[in-house]
Amino acid sequence: MYRRRRFSGNIVKLARSEGGQSSVELVLVLPVLLLVAAAVCQVALALNCYLVIGSASREGARRAAETNDTRAAGDAALKSCAGLSGAKPKVDVQFPEGRSRGHPVRVTVTYKMPLLIPGLEKLVPSPQMKRSTAMALEKSD
């Protein structure tokens, strides 16, 4: 009888212990918290990329308006977004109404943003961002 009583006392003591419960809760909650943290970081990266390519399109359009030169505009846009990770952005410079003074020049920067979680590209396509800026030419061809 003494042994039985001792055994049941250990069970009651083990049942009142909360150390195991908190470990199980941590194991259940930690993956969700890590996923939320990764999503927040991905959104922050997307916002950064959006702002950088917008600035790059403005820089390229400004250079094209000043110089009327397609190559100089593309180089200025690429130089402005040099800090982006992943593949180089694509820059497109167009003169829709010709190259006379006062006509618009449009610079479009397209960028395929990388995903932070490796292997996720197989499930979700990488987001593609596109920003465009138009300015009036200040110099004739």
C-alpha cells in the first residue's frame, strides 16, 4: 500500500507541473510566429523595392528629358537601383510622340522581386513590379 500511495503522489505532482505544457505550447506557436515574421519582412522588402524602382524610373526620365539620350537614361535608372538584390531590373525608354522639345519621354522600370523563403518560388510566383514616369523633353534631338 505504501508503494501505491507513493506512485499516485508522483502522478499528481507530474500532473500539476506546467513545464511540459509550456514546451508543447511553444512548439505549436513558434512556427506560426516565424511565418508571421517572414511575411512582415517580405512586405517590408516589397515596399522597399517599390520605392526604389519608382525613384529609378524618375531618375531615368529626368536624365532622358535633360539629354534626349536613351542609353544615358537607362544607365541612370540602373545606377539608381543598384542596391536591389536579385536579378537586374529591366529599363525601357520610349519617346511616344517623337524627340522634339516639349514631347514626353516615358521610362518604365520592371523588377522581379526575390522571395525571402527559399523554395517558395515553386509554390508562389515571384511578384513583378513595374513603375513608369513621363517627363517633357527639355532638349531637341
